[in-house]
Amino acid sequence: MATRPTSDRLRETLFNILAPRLQGARFADLYAGSGAVGIEALSRGAAHVEFVERAQPALRALHSNLQKLGIRSAIAVQSASVLSWIKRRPSGFDIVFLDPPYDAMEEYEAVLTLAAGILAEGGIVIAEHRRKDNLAIRYGTLHRTRLLQQGDTSLSFYALQADGDQPNRDEPEKDQPEEHPREQDGEAGSR
């Protein structure tokens, strides 16, 4: 399956939403590809980024990008499948971003089902996916709190939902300007 980078516009929107959470955050970039999302997280104040990627061409690009930018600390690069990495139960991540190949829908379900176990308190998971591929509102204790749609791509935001919590509205946000994305009740971007 080919690597498909997150578009610049979508990445800008994502990081505008995440801005209040990034300073000092532990960030996991799953299916990291060239590492653009995790590198952006570092540049915006994340304390640590864990890149997880198994495709050798993508790993070469990731290592090259880190080297060119002189990034040697506050990172870990895991050459492994995301499922094998997540099953080792790393923990304490404030933000987990996953962007599996769009044709690997089974990866979304498997990873999202396990992702709650690696989150820090108040942590969130963001899944990038094709707009036409609807992800579930719930995966175990993760509940979708926000759905943002831009062009053919969507970002689904998930947070832990305690028993008895009422689910949030889950209406898509469509092609909002990067500077002022429309907020929803129970917005995932605030602590």
C-alpha cells in the first residue's frame, strides 16, 4: 500500500485544533510515513514524539527528515507494526494520531479498540480517514467527540468516556477555515 501524506491544509487545521494541548504533550504518530505530523507536533511544543512505522521506504524518509532537521532528542522511532507496538502497552500519551493506509479499514478498528490503553488522563486519539469511510462512534471506552471533514478526508477525534457520561453530538464539520474551525459541544480540544 502506498504512503499517502496528510495534506498541508488538513495538517494546519489539525494543529490549530490541537494548539491548546500540544505544549509539553507526549504525542504518538502511528503509521508515521515521512513523519510530517509528528515533526509538526515537535515544532509546536510537544515534549516527546513516538513515531511508529514499519514500511522501509517510509522509515528511510522519516530518518532522513529527522536528520535534515537536526532532530535527535525528544523522539523515538519504532520500526514495527502499529498493532504489535500498541499491544506492548506503551502508556502516557496525551495525543495519539493515526493515519493507516485508507485501504486497511481493519487497522482502524483494531488500533482504536486498543488505543484507550495507551492514553494519559484526558488524552485524545485522532484518526484520519476517507470521508466516505465512516468510523464507528465508539471503540471500547473511546467515544468520538468530534468529526471534521475537509474535501475527501475526515478527522475523527476520540476521548475516553466514563460510564454514565452522555455522548457528545457527532455532526461533521465541513471545510471550515483553518483559523476558526467550528466547535462542537464537548469539544475534544479543551482540557
